Amino acid sequence: MFLPRTFHSTPHQHTSVTVATMSSSTVAGSDTPPSFTATPSKTPSSKASSRRSQAESKSRFEAYNRLQAAAVAFSETMSIPEIVAVGGQSDGKSSLLEALLGFRFNVREVEMGTRRPLILQMVHDASALEPRCRFQEEDSEEYGSPLVLASAIADIIKSRTEALLKKTKAAVSPKPIVMRAEYAHCPNLTIIDTPGFVLKAKKGEPENTPDEILSMVKSLASPPHRILLFLQQSSVEWCSSLWLDAIREIDPTYRRTVIVVSKFDNRLKEFGDRWEVDRYLSASGYLGDSTHPFFVALPKDRGNVSNDEFRRQISQVDSEVLRHLREGVKGGFDEEKFKSYIGFGRLRDFLESELQKKYKEAAPATLALLEQRCSEVTSELARMDSKIQATSDVSHLRKFAMLHVASISNHVGALIDGAADPSPEQWGKTTVEERSQSGIGVWPGVIACVNPPNATLRLYGGAAFERVMHEFRCAAYSIECPSVSREKVANILLAHAGRGGGRGRTEAAAEIARAAAKSWLAPLLDTACDRLAFVLGSLFDLALERNRIRDLEWGNMDGYVGFHAALRCAYNRFIGNLAKNCKQLVRHHLDSATSPYSQVCYFNDYEPSYNKFSQASASSFFLELSDTSSASRDARRDQENIPPENNAQETTPGKAAETRDALRESHITIPETPSPDQPGDAAYGVVKKELGICNDVGPRKRASRMGGNSKNSDYVTLQNGGVLFGNGERSGSAYTDICISAAQHFARIREVLVERGVTSTLNSGFLTPCRDRIFVALGLDLFAVNDEKFMDMFVAPGAIDVLQSERESLMKRQKILQSCLNEFKTVAQGL
């Protein structure tokens, strides 16, 4: 890495020498000069070449410094070679920075490394006999006025750190402070000082502060263009190093890591023989053969000394360490192998040399990146000029706005027809999330838990629409005809009986079913419309995301907040109107199905829908694709047909004896006045005697004889929990008969409504307009206005000022980047 250098015994020996690292190697004011290598006197041509090389290095360094300042100010991502200092708290990072600067400013008193990163741009300036330090303004590439007092540096670091942390309400912040130091006794070097690793948060800090510091340091040190400067105290053994593992995670092979053993003087007294020193300096077995740490000791005196005295002490400590290793250790040490890695001077020279080498290697890539960024910023500036110009060009705005609306409308249609982008995992919703976010947690009147297939999958668009439709079916089929009191049945039945005719019971049951359907199914239909409207309303944000990703040409309307707000309102109104119209249409279907003139309740060949549908057998309607599909359970029950009247004497095969026993026990005479408690035509285990004509009921009818058949009874018990059977003292009655018939009529109305009318109406009422009419509807809402009202969406109060401010910022960025580009072109020509 470096050839061994010879120390001169004479303090001020003036011979022809070459400083190892040109301008920065000489430490002014020191009694013992730094490492020199005696060489023959150079010719004038070689001196000129050396000066030219030095000038090129400095210009390259200045170019990178300016680029770094621009990157920090404008949050640009630039692969600039940088040194990042990392290590545990109290491992000597702050002392090392002061030594590199060549003067003290009490940086440790404000603990600068524990809150915000500090970018130190050290510039060697032979004319700066006193340090000139300036801080870059926050969120700007400009630097403030030079500071006169070194103590003011610590105060500024402290105040800026506290102000930012108070604003962000955080314990640490990755936003760096940038300080530029120009001095005759500092090298051309840029170092990013990071917060020191800690095991436990200080009093008053959040408990997760150590984790936040570790995470932030890793993010700062991870970019491959950065050199890691890792400090660790000499008192810590390699095998027990707490933070070496963290460095190994960032740079597993230490390819870009410079390891520094700080406070090396504390370890010297433990060395007695040469083999002990050499074994420790080699760090064999822990860092690998290709990794050689530097060993540095710095003055411990923190008294108020001059800058010259401070630098003299640094040089003196280096000399004392070498003298102890030569004279205080038996046999000395392997100078040829390890001397280049001992002392602060060696580390400083290596860092400056390494950074200059990285600068030179990265110059071509940096030049190409600058050209790309300048081109991008120029394009952004052109687009901003177009926006500003468009504020006075109505036709231009109308054109772009219409194209944007057309694109959004097309994306809504694509999402309804089926799409898998953007990511359903991020943008989709489960059934539970839909219910929660829509504010519609339950289906009215439904007690059972309704879980449609694929309820746990994150769906959107057409898939989510179909899932809600199926959930509506599940909810509708879980509602049965509610129980009716005997008083209500009596009022309805006796009123119909007074009108004459033979359909009193049928009419009474149908009226009960119609009233129940209106009362229980109407809220269900409204809820279905609201849920579907929520699914379609959610598509607006997805359409914007698709438009942002796919249609960049017409999607760059971000600056027009008023237009986007108006577009969102128009879309919400469109979906709201669809929901309102669909509610009216499905209510019309409900009114038709429950009309007294409807024949729904009088189908003789009707097979109840409850024998056909159940939530568990839903696969015929909707495919189950989730991982947690429940086992299908068959809840269907067979219903025996009622024997025809002309076969009243027949009984179920195999049950003749049971029927005869039932007939012996119950022979009932029908009274002339009907009553809710009197036996009906389909009484369970009851046979009516044909004893005469009931005037109030109508013409004489022959009763069917049934025995031992309890299938219908089982069904009513299943559907109504036994409530319809009153007190249970009688085995059958007209009340029971009417309730059973009403339940059947209700099931007919429900099935006709759900399967024949509502499903197709909701599909055509919601999806068809979203595919075919949405662009026209949005266009009429947004563009069918005069120019003055149209421009209100784009030229809101202060909008022009915002655009102008953005343009000025872009122009400033373009100017700085163009300046850096020109500078790097000059640097590249000298490579």
C-alpha cells in the first residue's frame, strides 16, 4: 500500500524531499516532521509535472465537492465516492475528525455523531492560515458566511440538529449537515460522520433509538460507491467486537472497508516480545489476509491549546508510538510489513490517496450520470413551461383534460372486465375489509354469518363485484318468512272468508308472504346496491394508478389539483346516480313480485327454492379459489308430495298400521265457522270428515287423508324454529296451514326476485354504464361548461405562483447541474 518511509532525526532538515501526499502531508508548526522519503533533487520539468498533477487532483476534488453539495441540496442520487465514518460511541470518531481538520472545535461536547450525519468537506488551501468554515444552508446549495470562532461550529451543529428533530419528532435523522472547511493544514478529503452505535438509549430518548441509529448507519454505508472507515478501540478484542458483525453485513469481504484501531497507545504496555506485537498487528484469523487495519493514537490532552500546538501533539504521539514499538518491545516489530499502517499521518495520507483514486475511477460514470440528469431536468423544465403556458390556453387544457378522462374511463372498464394490475395484494380488499371500509358491516335482517366463496382473497373490479353479488344471494336465501301471530292470521283469514269464495286461506297466506317480502327483502336490495357502488367507487384510485404507470403521455396532470378534485367528484356522482337508479329498478321488481295481481304465489308446479340453494353448495354460482374453503354441507330436506284428493285413502307404503292408529285417535268435525285453531286441509296426522258445507269458507271440498307424514312439519320446524306451531297443544290447525303456505309463497317470491329479476338488473344497471357511458357522463359534467368556469379548475388562487415557484427551483437545479457537468467535462479531459 505504501513503501516504508524514513524518519529524519534533525527537526528542521532542509533537503530536497518529496512529501508523500503533496500539500496535506506537512503538519505546520510541528517539531517532528511527518513521514518523508528522501529522494534526489527533481528537475524543473518533474517539478512542473508534479504541480500539474497536484492541480488536477485539487480541481477533481473541488468538482466532486460542488456536485456533492448539489446532490444534498436537491436530494439527487449521485454515485459520488465518499468516506463514511462508522463505529461505536466513544470509539474516537470525533477526535479523528478534529485531527484530520487540523484544529479543535469541541465537537464531542455536542455529541454530533448521535443525532444527524455530518458531511465534512475538507479543502486544502495554502492561503488559509486560519480555518474558514461555512455551513451549507438547509434545503439549498448555497453556503453561509465563514465562521470566525471555531466554538461557533459546535453551536450551529447543535441548534440545527435540535430544530430538525423537533420538527420531525424523531430521535435521529438521516438528513445530513454539510460543513466546508478550508485550511492550510487539512487534506483534500470528504468524510461523512455518522451517529455512533449505542447499546442503550439515553435518558429521555425512545427505547428504539439504538435500532434506528443502526438502521440509518447501514443505509448510509450500504451504497457500493462509499468507503467505510470503521473505528474500534484497541482495548476491544476482535473476537468480542460488537459492531464488526454489523460492518460484515454491509461489506462481507471488507473490500471497501478501512479498519482503524483507535487509542492504540492504551495497548502498547501489553506487548513484551516481538511475536506478540506482530500477531496483534496482523489481526490474523479475524479480518483475513488481505485486510490490514490502521493503528492510530491521538493526544489525550483536551486543554485549551493553539492549533499549532494541537498538530504538534499529533505528530509527537505518532513518533512516541513508533519509538515504543522499536525500543520498548524486545526485538521491535516487523517494520517492513506494518510500519505503513501505524500512526495518524499514515492513515490521513492513505485516505486522501484512496479518495483521489476513487474520484479518478468514477469520473467517467459521474460524467455520464450528470449528462442524463441534465437532460431529465431540462425535460421537466419544458413540461413545467407547457403547464404554465397552458393556464392561458383553454383549448390546450381541454384537449389534455379530455384525453386524461378518456384514459381513466378506459382503465375503469378494463378493471371491470378483469385485470391483475396494479397488484391485487396491495390494492384489493377482502370481504371483511369491504364491509368495514364501506360502513356496511351486516346485511339487514340476516342473523347468520354470510361468508361468500373467496371472502379472504383480495379482489377488486369485476371480481369483487361478482363476489358481492353472490354474497347478496347467500344473504337473501338465509332469510325465511318471519313468524306471524295468531291474531294477525285471524284478522286476515276472517276478512277473506267474509268475501266468499274458496281461496280464503290461499289469499291469506299470499298476503302474509307479500308483506313479509316487502318488509325483509327491500332493505336487503338497498344494501346490495350500496355495497356494489362502493366496489365500483374504489376503482377510481386504481384507474389513476394504472394511468400513472401506463399512460405517462396523458397522465402528467398532477399539478392541477382542482381538476383532479372535480374529476373525482364527477366520478363519485356518476356512481351515486347508478346506485340510485338501480335501487329504483330493483324496488320495481320487488313491487311487481309482491303485487296482488302477480301470479308468483299461485304456481302449482313450484318446487321451493330452499331445496335448491344453500351457501355451502355455492360452487355452481361462484368458484371457490381461496385456501380456506369450508366443507360443503347438504342442508336440503326432501318434501313429500301431498296425496291427491281422489286418493285420500292411500297411505305411505309400509306405514299402513301407523296410519290406522293415527286415524283411530283423531277424527275431528269441521265446524261451520272457520277459526285459526281449526284443522286445515294438510293437517299432520289428521283426516277430516266430510260432514257438510261451510258457508263462510266456500264450496264443499273433499279432504285428503294423510297419516304418519311429518315431512312438512319438519320443514316448518327447520325454517321457523317451531314458532308457527303456537303452544304446541294441537297437532294441526288452519293457523299452521296458513303459516306453511305463507313460507312457501315467500320462498317463491324470493327466488323469482333474486334469480329472475334483481341479478340481471344490477349487472345491467351498474356494469353496462361503467363500460359504455362513463366517459360521456364525466365529459358532460366536466367539459359542458363555459371557458371561464372550466378554467376555474386549473387556475385556482395561487396556482400560478406554485407553478412559477416549481419552475424557478427547476431552473436553479438545471443551472447547478449544468455547471457541474461543464466542470466534469474539464476534469475528464485531464484524465
